[in-house]
Amino acid sequence: MTCRGVAYYNQNNSAEFAKSLDVRQPSISDECPEKVFLPVNDGRLIAVNAQTGNACRDFGQNGEINLLASMPYAYLGGYNPTSPPIVTGNTIIIGGSVTDNLSTQEPSGVIRGYDVNSGKLIWVFDTGAEDPNAMPGKETQFVHNSPNAWAPLAYDAQTDVVYIPTGVGTPDIWGGDRHPLKERYANSVLALKGSTGELLWHFQTTHHDLWDMDVPSQPSLVDIKTDKNETIPAIYIVTKTGNVFVLDRRDGTPIVPVTEKTRSYQCQIWSTNTR
């Protein structure tokens, strides 16, 4: 199975890693205090002991999590974790990819946070749900075709905020019957609390996308010095359109101005040489 990158965790160093520990103490793993997490393209997240390579049997079900659980239309190959997960002081956060333009019955693009030692599902953010943080039940599933997060995530350990680039819900190039809830967080960067999944802010780079203009890369976290010698914590968002958005990562407001203009379109009859 293909692995798209790994993540590392050492519980002996986690107390210095994130302020999220002030919110929820993590579980303890005697078997695997030091882990490597491997997302594989059959929809699993595997944890192994970083020193021995053996499966961490106290994580999930015998060392792995089934990412297809509670997924609608969970066919093999329909949902793939395509980037390494983000590990905070107590939570492992992962998104994934769905198949573009194949069907209108695709899995959800939900982002999930799991306990880094036990593998227990702690929080969800389902980008197409009315309540994105609603946990699935025995008879409920995540929302199908919701915008996914296939590109790498970014994490600010000082503030316990994870920044998530999203794409457009499939079908990518047809929006005639797309539900407004599936437009709300598409083509955006979401700022979520790493320990809870709470939405702090979001910024949409393309409205009503019809051209598959996902946010395709990991956001860059930087500090910008102003002319007044002030420091602004910023985030750079690189997009398929060629635009780079520079935002204040505390609240998502643009540092470099963003201008949006309304254009009017008129139907025109035209011909072409078909010979």
C-alpha cells in the first residue's frame, strides 16, 4: 500500500509541544511511547513503535484506525489519506482525498482528530454538515461529497491551531445543484482548535468553484515585521489560480489587500469553423 508520508510522536516530549495539553491530558501508552504514524491508501491509519517497527496494539484496533468508518459510499480506493497527519501534544489530525468527477456518490471530506495514544475519535469537522462538529452515531454517517482536505495541514503549537486547506466537493466542475452547505468551506483555509476541532475562522479563496481550484499546498506560517516594527503572525496561502493570499493567522483578515470585483456576463451567439 502506498504511504504518502509519516508523522512522529514521543509522549515523553509532548508536554513541551502544545498548549492543548492544558485542555485535555492525553492517554498514556506503555507499549508505544514513541510512535510513527503511517496513512495508507486503502483508508487506514497505522501506528508502529518507532524503535522496533512493531504495531502499537493499544492504538485503535490492534495498531490501526479504519478511516472508512462512518463514511458514506465507502468503497475501496474512494477515500485516501494523501498527506501526513498532524500530531499535536495529544491529538493526531488527518484529512484525505476522494475521487474527483467520478460520481456524485463519493465519501465525505471530513477532518478528524484522534487521541494520539488510544486512537479514540475525539472530534470531527465535516465540511458539508450543518453542524460540522457533530459526531457520527450508530445510524448516522458523515456527509457525502463534502469538500476534502487532501493537501498537507499546518500547525501552530504555540496557539494550538491547525490550518487546513480544502478543495471543492465532487463533482468539481459542475455546481448547478451543489448545496450551499457544501460551498461554505470549499476552496478555503480553515483555522481549527487542535484539541477540540472548534472553528476559529475560515477564508475562502474561490467562490462557487467550477474549475477544481482546490487549495493545493500546505499553508506557510511566518511572522511579518511591519514598518512600525510590529510583528504580525501571518499565514501564506498558495492557490491554483496563481494568487498568494497573505492573512493574519489570528483571525484570517488579509494583510495584503484582497479585491473582489463583480463581473456581468451576457449570453452571446457565435460560430466556429467546423470543417
